[in-house]
Amino acid sequence: MTMPEAPQLDHAARRARLLAARAAHWRQARRVTALLLALWLATSFGAVWFARDLARWSLFGWPLSFYMAAQGAALVYLAIIGAYAWLMQRADMRYARALDGAP
């Protein structure tokens, strides 16, 4: 008596779906991380590099370069952390749905 091949196909299909979902999740995580790191670098470097140009404008009575160094960069960093948490939560939910086979 031979064993049916259906369970092996089901196992192989599930494994293929798992590997595809894992690869898509990792690709999304790297893309989000690279984008947010680029934003972090632009904020950190831009505030220093363009300090003289930014000093021409004022925000709440302070030169914009001073505001970016003292407050603005910290607010951007906080926004980056919030965006990362939100985007990765969405990616994790998409990954979980892909594992369950839901659309």
C-alpha cells in the first residue's frame, strides 16, 4: 500500500508560500529602513550643511537653522520612529495574512 502524494504537495505549497511571504516581508522591511535612514541622514546633515542659508528665515522668532538644530531635528526623529512603527505594523499584518492564506 502506497501513501498518497497530496500531503507532500500541501506541505510543499505551504512551505513555498511561507518562503515567498518571508522574502516579501524582508524586502519591505529593508525598503522602509533604507528610506527612513535616508531621511534621518538628510535631516542631520542638512541642518548643519545649510545652516547659513537657513539662518535667513525665522520660525517663531528664531533663525530656522537654530530651530532645526534645537527642536526641528528632534521632531523629525520622533516622526521617523512613529512612521517606522506604523509601517512595520502594517507589513507584519500583511505577512500574517499571507501565512494564513487570506487575501
